[in-house]
Amino acid sequence: KPTATPSVKEKSWPTNLIDNFILARLESEKLSHAVAADKPTLLRRVTLDLTGLPPTPEELNNFLADTSASAYERVVDRLLASARFGERWATMWMDLSRYGDTKSLGHDGTRDIWPYRDWIIAAFNTDMRWDEFIVRQMAGDMLPEGQQDLIATGFHRLTKNNDEGGTIDEEYRIYAVIDRVNTTWTAFMGVQMGCVQCHGHPYDPIRAKEYYGSFAFLNQSEDSDKDDDRPTIKVAEKPDEVARITQLIAQTQALITGQGQSTKPIQWTASKPSRAISSAKETQFATDANGLVTVTGKREPTSVTEITLPAPKSQKLSAITLHTGNPKKADGASGRHPDGNFVLSGVEISRVTPNAPAPQGRFFRIDIPGAGKCANVSEIELLDANGVNVARKATATQSSTSPGYPATIAIDGKHSTGIDNTTSTDTQTDPWLQLDLGTVTRIQTVRIWNRMDGGNDARILGAILSLRDAGGKVVWSRRIPAAPTQQLLEFAITQPEVALEVSQAKADFEQPSYPASAVLSNPMPATLGWAVGPKRTSEHRLVLSLNQLTQFGAGEQIRVRLHHLHTKPGFDGMDLAQFSLSVTDSLDAIEQTSSEQMKLADLRKELAKLPMSDMPVMRELPKDKQRKTHELIRGGWNTPGEIIATP
């Protein structure tokens, strides 16, 4: 039967039915009610009650200016919607849940339990249902929703932990379970249960067997007083930043998928150079433990840096990434030029066998790739180990012959470099000239006298030189990178080396008019290349994809040549200041180099760098490792009595 609302003498005072009950009692005791508080007092009281903070002067002025009947109601709504409301009322629950950022016992070390604190605040601010609030904290690891429910189980990872040497983990594990039983009953039922771990409850009909029945529910947790607080989960310290980057990753993946390309991340491995040298005699290199190469010494207008790397563990290579710059460096500059920039004119990648003797070959060949080309050579000498020019006895052929300029001129012993002493093919696509030595011979030096009259020295630019065995397999090859300034070109063949074809070059950033693709130009340009001018103090990377997956044999290594040939006035000596290299054998690296894929890789890297905390959570033991639960005699961890529950 509903309780009747009592009548009162001062009928103008009540503003709701509850006031009738209060005033009726006051009148029955011949007491008067307090005088209504003024607006500043009301605002102070409600703000402190709901947020734990006093109102600001601005909030007070706004409340005083609001003369409507609903002014106080609007203040309450505003305070309930404030993030401070959850923080204020979370402190009440955190007292019950014995919240602390340290482990209490032993060294009282810290633990990353703050995500649970934030979860409690959010629960109050979102007005989470009471039953959900309890279930998620008690059994969040058994719910399907994932990380947030696991974070809620931090409620029972706030037990004391002793990581001091010489302690017994099982002892403190038992104490933690006892603490969880006591906290559960106190927080949710308002019952003090601690005494029942040793004896029956003195006031309530609760016996030790019932206590250890509750103990059994919490006795199958995976944690066991370990120093590292396991089990733990990774929780982002900047969740808003994680959400932002995750959204960008999803958008970028959608673009890549729409292009019919793979979004699978490529696994790169840092590669520490075993050797680094430069054509600039006074250039020096220092390589740290992580493979970062620092370049010092006198700069020269042009230079070629030669780096030798170990082959990947899989003995396969599909791509190499050149990383430039170092944010830890004082000025962060990528290049050694005074303005901090660099220009990379070209890149060569080859397969070498450093500890092997010079290779033996039967055929020496010059190929000039491209359409509208013409091969001109004045003389070729191939010196064996004794310094004998074995080319004189070779058979010379070429892809075509311009009348009066046969291939035999290349081995007639004459070193003049004019029009009267040169071979010449017709103008054609991919012309070549070849010398057949008749037998396999160890060649140690190649000398080429290039035609020099009338600007024809540039015709050999970009030519690929190769030495081949009797079966035509390439055992050594090199590319002539730039237009020669001298008539004699000389190459030492000290070890087997085979050039690998780089099919793509993509960078995360390109200076206008200095694209990454320029490093693949044939011939290499003297006024172009890859540069990063506007962002010269940032880290950058250039991905160099081979045309196919390359297999490396025993003892073979990778050789990378970085050509710095930029010669514009005032902008020469544009070599790198610091760099490192990484390798991969992923087939995706051959195709996966679009700008969107580069961006995706950057976003994933940025996400991986965000700070993470290892938060302790509850997790149930596997079924085959679950424990029996005993009544503990007098509550002692090492005095088990009757079995209460079995898995």
C-alpha cells in the first residue's frame, strides 16, 4: 500500500513530495527548517558534491545571471556531463577496490594499472549499468568484447605483490586470492569476511567452508606473484593518437585494396655493412652496432660510395631500403653539403663473392641498353694475372657493323680515340660488342679506350660490361655510370660480381624535380637525382626493388654503390652524411612500392612507436592446469585441510 504523503502546516515550503516528509517530521519535533541557501552556497555545495572541485568565478557568474526556475537543474545537468564527475565518484570506488599504483610489499615497485582507473572514470561518466559494472570487473576475461573488458579485471589485480628476493610466490598468490575474496564481499555485499579465513563469522552465519567456496571461484587465476605481473596486456598510453592513426591505416588500406594491391606488411631486416669505401680518398666511414654509417672527411665534387652487406639469412633478396638522416644528430642533416641536403644520382646493386679469386671467363661483352644507341670503342685490353693482354687473340663481333668500322678495330692494339680508330654499330636498340677469348681465362683488369671526338664520348654512357663463362653465364659485370672525362676507362676484376637489375625506386619524400626514379636513369644524370631539400633534417627512405627474387650462393654478399655525381655550380659534393640499409626477401617488395603502400608502412611504424603499458589483468588458467581448492587451517597458506572444490 502506498505511503500517504503527510500534510504540513507551512504548505509553501515543500518543492517536492520528499520535502513533505522532512517538514512533517520537523514540525512534529517542534523544529523549524533551515533558511534556504543562497545561490552561491547552492552552487558551491553541488559542485563539490558532484565533481570534488569548487565552482569557478565564471560558473558562479553564469548561475547568478540565470534567473529561470530551472537554473539549478541546468547546473546539475552540466556537472553530471562533466568529465570531472566520473573522476570524483571514481575515487569512492577506488577506495573500495584498494587502488594503488605500486605493489605495496617488498620494494613497493610501480605497476601500470592506470588503465583500470581510467576505465572506472569512464564507467561513471557513461552511466554504466550496475550489473555490467560488476560483471566486467569480476569476469571481464570471460566476455567476448576484448580489451576494455580485460582492463576492467584490473579490479582484482590490485592485490599486494612481493617481488623481493627469497619470497615464496605461492604464499603471496594465496594471500592475493584471500584479498580478492574479502574485497569482493566488502565492495559488493557490504560484509566484512576477513575473519572467516581463520574461523566462522562471529556475527553472521558464515562458516569457513563457505568462505573457501568463494575462494574457489577466484583460485584459478593465472597470476602467481611474478615480478613481471603477468598475465598482462598492452595498453596504449595515448589512446586518442592510436585511434587517429588506426583510422588513417584503415583508410589507406582501403585505397590500396581498391588498386588491387597487397596491404601485407613487409618484414625488413637491418643490415650492418661489413665494408664501406669511397672513391673520394679522404672520406671516412664509421659504422655503429645498429648499422648506422656516419660519413666524415674532406668532400669531393663527385664520389661513389661502395658498401658491402651480408646476404639475408634466407640467402634471397628482393629489395633494399636506404635510410637517410639521423634525428639524434645535432643538426639532423641528411647530407654533407653545407645546406644539409644530398643528391643521389644513381644506385647499383650487385652480387659479389668477396673472398673468392678473380673470376674466369671466355666472353667479354659491352651492352648499351636502350633505343637509338650506337656502340663505339677505340680499343679493349683484357689483362690476365700476368698482365698479358689476352684480347689481342680474341675474336671480336658486334650486333651490327657500320661500314668501315668493324669490331676488330677494338683489338688492333691502337690507342688513338678519333673517328679513324673506332668500332661502330648501326644506330639501333640495345647494341653490343663481344670478344671471344676462345678459352676460359682469369681476367684481372679491363681497359677501354673510348671514342672521344666530336662529343661521341657520351655514347658509351650507361654501358654494361660483363665477363661470361663458356656457357654464357655472367661471372662479373659493371655499369659505366657517367660520361667519362678521360679516354681510358679501367676496371679491376678482383672478385666475382654480377649486377642485379633494380626495377623500381620509391621514396617516402621527393624534392620537387628530384624524384626517386632518377636514380635508375641510364645514363646516370649529372644534374639530377633523388634529393629531399625541404625536409633535409628528417629521416627518409628509398626502397629499391629488384626485378626478381635473387638467390645468393654460399659466400656471396650484397654490394651497393651510391653515386653522387651532381655538379651544378655551388651544389657539388652532395653525398650522404649518415645512412643505413635494410634488406628483405619478401616477394611483395617487388610490387609493393606505391606511394600509398609507403604511407601505410609509415603509419604502421608510427603506430608501433607509440608508448604502451603492460597492464596486469585477470586470466583463467587452462583447464589442465587448474588447482584444487582446500580449506586453509587457520588461514595458513601452507596448511591445507579439506578439499572444497576440484577443477
